[in-house]
Amino acid sequence: MVNQVVVRIASERIMNGGLNPKTEKTYIIDDITNQDYRQAVENYILTATEGV
């Protein structure tokens, strides 16, 4: 089961160029290793992005 709060936080960090707390580098989608979370983040980004 995917936690939607975690998905929202990760998605917002990726879209806004925020830092990955583990690496202290810019958060990118490839940093997400769990396939369920990665898919949920991709879906969130697609729905939150205007013009897609």
C-alpha cells in the first residue's frame, strides 16, 4: 500500500527541484527504487502538471 502523503511530498520535491534527504542532491524520479511508489509519483506528477 502506497502512502499518499509520501507520494505528494516526493512529487513536490521532484517538481520543484528540492533536495533528496538521503543524498543532499536534487531529487529525481530515478531516486525512487520502490516500483509502487515510483508509479504513484509519476502519476501524481502527470496529474499535477498543467498542459500534459
